[in-house]
Amino acid sequence: MGFKRVVITGLGAITPIGNNVEEYWGNLMNGVSGSDLITHFDASKFKTRFACEVKNFDASAHFDRKEARKLDRFAQFALVVAEQAMLDSKLDLEAINHDKAGVIWGSGIGGINTFLEEVRAYVKGDCTPRYSPFFIPKMISDIAAGHISMKYNFRGPNFTTVSACASSTNAMIDALNYIRLGKADIFITGGSEASINEAGMGGFSSMQAISTKNDECKTASRPFCKTRDGFVMGEGGAALIFEELEHAKKRGAKIYAEVVGGGMSADAYHLTAPHPEGLGAMNVMKNALEDANMKPEEIDYINVHGTATPRGDVAELLGIQEVFGDHAYDLNISSTKSMTGHLLGAAGAIEILAALGAIQNGIIPPTINHEEKDSDIDEKLNLTLHQAQKREVNAALSNTFGFGGHNASVIIKKYSE
């Protein structure tokens, strides 16, 4: 018996450039930067004083005060985008088998805001332990998946993947495979992250991983540019409804695209740096193509990891050239992190949405903020610089790579019978 086919039937997003999918896609295509000075805390003493924050998010518009107190910001994002996706999918909760509906979420860090707040309150107090009973349930990374499952009574597989910045892509691959194997009919999958606080910014800054271009913060996320100096921290999340094809057809669901393959690999090289020859990136894309039973020349667009780190961007492009050969020059390649910043564990979720937007709209989102060519990057590659490009996209690949050498890639394509 062959694998079951998996399609996408619902979408939700909260990003630094839009609090729903329509806004997000529109601002992507228009090359809007989500980067600005930090408002979440006083960053005046930090080397990096800017980030890609979610704008105009009011938790009280979605949760009552009692409920909001039980939820870290990353879990709030998760519940809101899951609700958007569920509404978009038009799933009838009275008609589905709840034992075959699950949640697989991705978050690299989880409730770091809660951890910071609780420890700070302890240190500032008289050091008598007075921790909130919600401290642990708010902090743990798996709690977002738990809350979503409880809200919709989804009793199927339920967990969170943690693989740094590859987390939500790993989550989607797991969801794909559970449905393929007949273990579930439906998954709410995706990821969320909310790490723009003193601990998150301070930690990444001490690693020299994030940009310090405070005077040019709007254009600081510069993938492939010679002047790039690190990523810009982002926050937010995205949810997708993955559904078994026949289940979706039977209920007359709108089908956005088909999920046809996923690949995973490890660099097995360094704590934070990529393999210099792009070995992990090369292997993960090969694995995804093999899983999808596709040839390299069938891919039209790659939404790259493209964080704007000096070594990472070069290694990924070397991997692409190795895997795709001459077809690499026919691809459109872009890094939407130039607009959204890096959402860490949620990056894969919002970036597969960007790839889906390219398929749906026939427009490739651009790589913005590019100022100067890097001699280590082949100038014949089409990096979709400065502005969106019109192109029919039948199949797209999305890459995500994480600290520890975790690599994950997903391939989606236009749905056809």
C-alpha cells in the first residue's frame, strides 16, 4: 500500500509584517521591513537595540485576563494562529474523528519570557521562593501543542519538536509522515516563538550572532550582502492545517497546495557554525527531493534559511549549487528573513507560508536590503534582490537550519488530481 497524500487546507499567521496571512503575504511581496527599535524592554544598554517585533498584538483581544495569565507570549501566538487556520479550513468539529486529529508544533526556546519574569521576581524579592503555579506549564515548549489540542479536543498525536531554528519544519515533516502512514487524518502544525527580551537578545548578542547596525536598523537584515553582520531577531508564529487528501476532498475543502516531501540531516560539525562546504544543507535538500520523488529541475523557488550570517549564507548557496547543478541558475532564491527577521523555531512555519504565497500568487517574494555584492557568492544566482518577481511556481522548497547542526527542508507543490 502506498503513502497517503497530504494537502494544506488552512492557514494562520502572526508575523512582524502582518497579523494574518493576507497582510503577511501583501507586505512580503511589497518588500516591507519589520525591523525597528525594540519596544518590549529598555534595550539602551544592549549592543543590539532593534528587532522584528510583532506589532499591534493585544492579548486581551483574544484571551480573558485569567486565561492570558496562564499563557506565555509564544503560546498566545500559537493559539491565535491555530484559530485562524482552523477558521480558514472550515473544519466541522462535529464531523471529524477526534482520535485521528492531532497537533505537532515547533518551538526552539518556548516560554523564555515566563522564565525571565519568574526568576527576576525571585531575585528582586526577599529570596523566599514564591513562584507562580503556572511557571512550569507556561514555560515548557510542548505546552503550546497541549493548549491547542485541548481547545479543539484533538486526541491524536500531540507533541512539540525542538531542533533550534529547524523546529517548526521538523514539526511539519512529522505531521506529513503521520498522515502518510495513516496514523492521523488532520494535524494543526507550525510553530511559534517569542524571545525578544533581555535574556534572548543578550544571549544571542554574546554569541555575536545578531546584527549590531542600530543606526540602520530598518535595513539591518541583509542576506547575501557583503555588509551583513548577523540576523535580526523576530517573533510570531504560523499554523497550517495538514490533511489527508481524500479526507479533504470528501468535505469539499479548499486545497492550497500539496506537501510532497521532507528531508532532515545533521551537519555533525560545530555548535553554531554551518559546515563550510554546505554538506548538511546539501544532504537535507537531497533527502527532501528523494522523499518527494522529484528531480532538482522540478523546483522553481527556494525560500532559503538565509539568516544574513557571514558563513551561513555562503554555505547554504554552495549546497544549493551542488544539489541543483546548472538548474541553480534557473531557480528563484530569496530570503524572507530580510523582512521578517529570524523567528528561530517558528521560522520554518512562516517561511513555508511565504513559499505557498509564491505558488498561490505567481510572485516570488524578494530579498531586500542588499547593498553590496559578496565575492564569495556566485553573482549568476537569482537571489530575487530588491523587489518581487513574477513567475509561475509549481513547486517550492523551504530550508531551515538550527544551532547544533539540525537541518530540515520541506517541499510543497501545486495540487493536481
